[in-house]
Amino acid sequence: MDENIGIGLLGLGTVGSGVVKIIQTPNGRNPLVGKLSIKRIAVRDLTKQREASIPQSILTERPDEVIDDPSVQIVIEVMGGIEPARTLILRAIKAGKSVVTANKAVIARHGEEIAIAAKEAGVYVLIEAAVGGGIPIIEPLKQSLGGNKISRVSGIINGTTNYILTRMDKEGADYSDVLKDAQELGYAESDPAADVEGLDAADKIAILSGLAFGGAINRDKIPTKGINSLNNRDVNYAKRLGYVVKLLAISERHSKKQNKNDSLPLSLWVEPTLVPEKHPLSSVNDVNNAILIEGSPIGQVMFYGPGAGSGPTASAVVADILNIAGIQMMGLHSSILDPLLSGSSWRKCHLAEEAEINQKNYLRLIAEDTPGVIGKIGTIFGQRDISIESIVQFDASEEGAEIVVITHKVNKGKLKAALLAISNLSEIKDIASHMGCL
Amino acid sequence: MDENIGIGLLGLGTVGSGVVKIIQTPNGRNPLVGKLSIKRIAVRDLTKQREASIPQSILTERPDEVIDDPSVQIVIEVMGGIEPARTLILRAIKAGKSVVTANKAVIARHGEEIAIAAKEAGVYVLIEAAVGGGIPIIEPLKQSLGGNKISRVSGIINGTTNYILTRMDKEGADYSDVLKDAQELGYAESDPAADVEGLDAADKIAILSGLAFGGAINRDKIPTKGINSLNNRDVNYAKRLGYVVKLLAISERHSKKQNKNDSLPLSLWVEPTLVPEKHPLSSVNDVNNAILIEGSPIGQVMFYGPGAGSGPTASAVVADILNIAGIQMMGLHSSILDPLLSGSSWRKCHLAEEAEINQKNYLRLIAEDTPGVIGKIGTIFGQRDISIESIVQFDASEEGAEIVVITHKVNKGKLKAALLAISNLSEIKDIASHMGCL
């Protein structure tokens, strides 16, 4: 059993280089790291200048050569993007090799196809690095929390937007100014759409939800709102009311029973959300991520750490490699997988109607500065049985008065009807913003 | 592979009952829970009234009957205490059965003996429930963080003291009053020594340290200070300076190189510590626990959740059972263990001299209310090359002035010499308190 475990990499960018660095300096790490040996690396451009520690002889521009190399036992996909990543992952599986990938976009969209192929081939596809950077969250969901009936997964799972929101909150700065800064500092891409529009967070909550509840949902149907239209007035008012605005991704067991197909209804969404200052997620700042898991009998546990970056993401990739290597060290040649580590689906889940999402709400209304308007708003909510936590009128300007309403939990359908009635009030000029609230 | 996995319990107290409850209601949990079957339970008193869901026929007053029952494959030790728990764990190992235990006292003291026996017998002894209640921390240290060179493990790992400290901080209450309350509420034992004197936290940091750094240290040599002599003046002054007092347990890689025996020097200690308000550990309140892991390349990750209680602890026990069951489901009958899951030591560690612990310090001095005294104190520190973060004189009373000093990082030996010189100043009446500071 003293053989090395051969590793092949598809991609040698930020994360790939981080993985190589860990494997090449095993001293002080888990001794199993010393058993890993990098055999082959696929790169885009062979002529590019690289660190001296990587011998030119193991590089290739042909990913297939990595997959087909008989000394490669585990294939690490760290090239990103949907294609050719998806095809290569499936190729590696077919070749009987376990795969470690950091590719949330592929897993969120093609996770089921890949899981089925992996099960058939008797190999693992591990994805710790796909969500939460270095934070161990995939493995705890698959293994450590397996005794629990999970009710809710929520979290801050996009570092770029959390960086922007942290600065908007601390400095009172405008979204567009902070975004520009973040781009210059390398915290945001030159095309920031995937981050700021919430798409990256939606990919990740789809993955977490699948593991927490045991079945995939249709990722493209997740109601998703980013921070790109967030007004700093709302960040400011939230602060004055004791809240911090965070981009949250949430998946929760819907209160409705499973339907007759025995499919579990879930509510998933991504949205800028007011988090009370005392809530554990409120103090997660800058590019950090945190994921809160609620279930029975555990209650609440939170996992916090760096959500991105070469080192943390490489740490997660190596964690997966070690898990597979550990099992291989047992000299196991059967194709029966550890059911926890393989983490396959065990039931059907589906998205409940968006109108059935239950949440507290933050609303900012622009109204004429007349005495009766708060009463009228209160009456409309009251008639529809929607409880109000607070109504506050902030400084009136020439545009009118700004009224901020925080509701108690109500389903989106009911709230929509109330908002329609409110917008029909002659005193209301605009429903200027609407966010969720914890 | 569709057989059930037979479970035997030693003990049916709070945690044991929680484990039974999870296993008897598998619906909605990881499907592997449904494969677990409780075969035999050792209890202290057969005649005690119990929940109807537990058939009298599987109960016994003889623990050996549980261990020797051929249908029992995994033995769960949840009786607590050092003996007979230690002997029974060793008996189960000898009988070729994997063991899951929540017993931090046994593992902190006899962990090595047990690990060696387990390795010899080719079985697992898993201990997720021994530290941090329901928080997954043992498994992340053994598996998910294995690619890292850990530099520091620190945390709030005793719920009772954190509850007391939270109330002292929020209410300005006295230690003894809050302790009495905590006892009435069931958060503190009638004999609270193990908690309030820091012994329980020392057990747990010894265990975490062994996993993080790969080698055991002598648990009985860990410098340990509890909260039982904590004065609420200090909690109050800390607050005014922007700190919260928490009982921290810390294990860190010492800056000295490994010695010629290649044993890694570590500094471990347990002590009430000032935590800056912005630090992630500062907002961990009530009976919650949190463990912060620092390492390279991951940076910082934190694990937060309920540190005790029937449900959370049972969740951790079941996590371990599932891990073993998962491997058994692979139909593995070899005695080669998964090196990650078995988590055995891989190097020698030893405690560095206490005088070599480096930390920031909080000091409260009682002095005569004369103008020159702050200058004299500053001079003594300066002469010894100890940097000061702040010196503040708080309200003078008839007893004299109270001077609070916060130093930068300095080793304990150097500080001790400075404190001796300060206590020799004629203006200094007393060094009334001395705590660590992050």
C-alpha cells in the first residue's frame, strides 16, 4: 500500500497552481499529502513562462493525455467554464478515474448527469471547492450532518458581492463606485455580471440544496436578484433600523407536505436581504463567506471562512483528493462506493411556487408628505392579515416622504396583492425598493 | 450489502437517548440512518421508567453483553467518566468492533493508548461528539483541512462558562450570582469545577491539538486558568476598551523550530481572554461554541454552533456512526483503515515552556493616585522592550487608582520580570488581574 497516488490536472490557473504548491510541499501537512504525486497537467499554452518547480515534461496542451495517462488515478478539473469542462469530466469518469472539481457552474447545471455517470463507473466526483472556497461545507453536509433532518441552508456565498456590500455599509458609498474599486483591486471581474446579478450564488445554493435535501432542483428556476440595482439609501436605512444588507442565498423546506409523487417542496432564492445586527451572518465581512445550516436535532451550525482565492480553494481541492486517496489506500478495488462520500441523491425535490416563499420584507415607499398616509398603508396590510414589525418615515425631501415598512413573515403572493393596493393609493408615488429581511 | 448495521449503546442518558431518537426516526435524514439498527443497550438501572419506543428486551445492566453481542458491529460509549468507560472502550476494540465515543475526558487522557489499540485491531474510534457538541470539527480537522499546515487552533469550547461570561458582559453581573442562576437553569452542574476552572476546555484543546498538529501532548501540563476568580470590574473595563472577555483554549505552533528529536513545540493554554469586538469569536454568545482554525494556505476558518445538549451531541455521535457504516457498506473486510478517518498521530509534539508563550496581555494595577505612576510603569515596560498598546487610568476610589495596561505580544517570561519590577514600585499596591488578550 505504499505506492503513490497519481494526480492529473486539467488547468493550471490560480487554483491549479495552488494545488501544485500544496502537493509539492507536503511537510507539516497530513502525511497523506506526501503520497500524492503530480503526473500530468493540461495547460492552454505550453510556451507560457511558469514556476521552475513544474517540469515542462509533464505539461501538455491536450487534456485527453492527462485523462488517459495510466499513472493518473485522480483527475482534477480546475479549468472552469461549462465546456469543455463537462465533457472532460465525463471522459475521466468513463476512463474509471475519480474526479475532483471546483466547477460550480458545471455541477449546478449538469450535476445529476455527472453523478449518474460516476455511480455507474464506480468512481467519485468530489466538489468541496465548488462552494465556499476553503470552507469545509460539502463534506459536513454529506457526512457530519447526515443524522439531521435539515430545514434550511442559508448563507453568504459570493465573496465579490459581500466585499461590495461591506464597503457600502461601512462607508455609505455608492454601488457603482465600490464596484469600480473592487475591479481595480481584483475582487471583481471586468465583467461582473455572474457575481453582482446573483447567478454565481444561485449556482452554489443549487448545489448546497441538493446535498442538504437529497435531491436536485432545476437551477434555472431559482428566483435570483443581485445587488446591481441596490441603492445606498436602503443600506443606510437598514443600518439605522439595526440591520445589515447581505446578498443571501437560501434553500428551505417548504411548510407544505411532500406531494403525492413524494417529491419534497423547497423554496430557494437569492436576494439582497436585511440581516439583524445580532444574527451570526451579519458580521461576515469583506470577501468572507459563511453558511448557516439549520436542522433537527442539531439546531444551528455555521461555517465561516475565505470564500475564494488560490490558497483556500486549493485547500478544498486537496481535501477531496485526500478523501479519495484515503479510500484508495485501503487497497479497495471494488466498485462499491462509500455512500456518504459519493453523496448521491436519495429523493426527489422540486421548487415550490415563488408566490409561496415566506419571508419578512423591507419596503421603501415614496409618498406625499401628508399625515394620513401611514395609516392608510397600515390599513391595507391589516386588511390582508399581514403583520407589520415597523413603519418609519424618514426625512422628507422635495420628492416626498420616504416610508420604510418592515413586515413580519408573509408569503410572496399575499404581499404582492397588498403592494398592488398600496401602489394604487393616490399618496404613493413609488415602491422604490423591496428586499427580504431575516 | 443491504444488511443493517448493528449498534450497541453503553449508556442511555441525555446523549444516548438522543442517538436512539435519531436512529428510530430515519425519515428525512441521510438514507444510511435507515440502515442502522439498535441491538443492545447497557443501562445502570433496568427498573427505571423509559420511553415506550425502547423495548425492555434489548436493555441490560451488563456492558459486556453489549460488546459481546454478535449482532453489534459498532459500540457507542456515552456513559461518560474515566472508568469503566476506558476499559470498556478497550474491550470493544479488542472484540474487533469500532467505537464511537463522546467522552472527552477519556480521550484527552488515554487517547494514545486507545488509538494504538484501535490501529492494532483494525477498527475505528471516532470522537466527533467529544468536542464542540454538534459542531463538525473533528472530521474537518482530520479530513477537510488535511492539505493545510495548521498554525493555530483557538476557540470557545465550554458552553457553561460562555453562558456565564455572556451574562456578566451583558448585565454587568457578578460571577457568583450568574453561576447560581446557571445552576438553577441547568446550564451548570451543581459541582461546576470541571467547567469553571477550565479543565473541560483543557481536555478538549488537548484533543483538537492532537488532530491539528498530528501528535499528542501531555494534557496534564496545559496551563489552565478558569473564570472562577474573574472580577466583573475586568469584564466592564474590557468592554469600555472595545473587548469582550471569553474563556479561550488555544494551541499554536511555537515559533521555535522543531528540536533535534524532530518533535514539534506547541504552546497550549486555557485562560479568560480579551477578544476584540470585531473578532469573529467575540459574538459567540450563551452556550454556543466556536473553533477558529488558522493555517496555510487556507487562512482562517471558523466553525460555530451549539456546544452541548442532547440533540447536537447526538447529531455528532450519529455522524461518526454513519462514517463507519459508510465504509462497512463498501463490503470491506480488510483490516487496513482509511488513514484520514482513523486520524492517527503522524509526528511527535511537545509543550514549549510556559514562559515562552507569546501573547498580548491585559493587566489591572491598583496604584496610588499620584501623577508620576503611569510614567514609571511605561518606563519599566520600555526598558524591557515590551510595547504597550494602551495605558488607561480608570476612576480612582479610596483604594487608589486603577490602571489598565494592554501590552503588545510578549513572551510570558519577559512579562513576568516586568511585573516583578512593577510590583516593587512603591506606588503600586497590587497587580489585581492579569489576562490574555487577542
